Amino acid sequence: MASSNEIRTAIRVIEAFKTVDPEITLPSMLAFLYAVERDGQAGNQDSITQRLDMSGATASRAIGHWLTFKRPGQPGLNFMESEIDPADRRYRLLSLNRRGLAFVDKIKEFVNGASNG
């Protein structure tokens, strides 16, 4: 069973995500953390779909949350960038931008207990 410290750490990480969007979904949080786990290089939507066992539609919405626009006319958080994969133009490569990297630092602060609520 997880210790109280581990549970409090998990809660702090979720609270960090809630500071950028109070209505954020679990798939969106997982998509972002997957990019962080891969040193800021999330790969492409297909890799996120497979890694997190999500449908393509769910992965698309989760990724869109972090891009400049979630969908046409609806702004995203602008924490990730998307560019065409030169090796296979059917895919787009995803990576964290400066705002995304700054948010990673904020998550680390929450993990270390610097932002207790």
C-alpha cells in the first residue's frame, strides 16, 4: 500500500495540473506526463495512443489540450508544439515548448512540497 507521503505527492501533482486548467482531464494529464517522461519529446499521437492505451480520439483531445489550439477556435494551453514528422508525413511530432518546460518545473515544485495547499 502507498505511504501517506506518496499519496500526498500524487495529490500535489494533480493540484499542479488544476492550476493551469481546473477542468483538466486525466488523459490530458497523462499525455503531458508522457512527454515529460520522454525528455520533452512525446513522439507522435500514435505513440501516445499506444503507450497510454487510449483511443485515437481520446489521444487527439488529450494532445490538443497542450497545443496552441485544442480545436479550431478554441485555444489550448500552448505548452507543446507539433510539427510534421520528416520521416513520415502522415504523423506530427510533439514536443514541449518553453511554457511546457516551465510547467515541468512547477510540477517538480509541487512534488517536492513547495506548494502546499
